Amino acid sequence: MIGPVYSRGKGRDLVLGLRAGQKHCNMRGTVHGGILATLADITIGYSLAFSTEPPTAAVTTNLTLDFLSGTQKGDWLGNCYITRGAERIARASAVFLVTGSL
């Protein structure tokens, strides 16, 4: 529902991103923090899962974001530092419960 989400690389080198659209924005016209949290959760989870062979199955048990700046419709968002161009707008970290292999 948040996509399209674009990807490049694998494992620890995985980079995910999206082009912020109107559907991602709150009433003030900035991208909603929940979108940034979802992007961070997906990125960190995929990086963990696909950094092993076979891929590791895990569920998020904690996700922490520090919002550093706002972002607008049309901005390109990606990574975990979530960035807009060269500016970091949020930092994310997560804890996962490993449940086996995918």
C-alpha cells in the first residue's frame, strides 16, 4: 500500500526507497511518520533476512526512529538512515526475534 518501493543490492547492501506521493502525506503536507517507520521496518527486516543463506525468518520486536527533519511530496526516500538527497531525515534501529529460516 505504501509503494511502489524500489530496491537495489542484497543483504547488508540492500537499499530500498520510494518517491513520496500525496498518499504518503499528512494534512500538513509532510510525509507521515508512519510511512517512514514502515519503510525503515521493511528495509531493516529485508536486510536481516537476506544477509544469510538460507534467508533468516524474523519478526520485529522493537523499532525505534529518531525524526531529524521533515520531508515533502515528491522527495526520494530511502535507507535506514532515511534520507532526502544527502540530508538525513530519520534514523532507525530495530530488534528482531529470529524464528527460523524462510
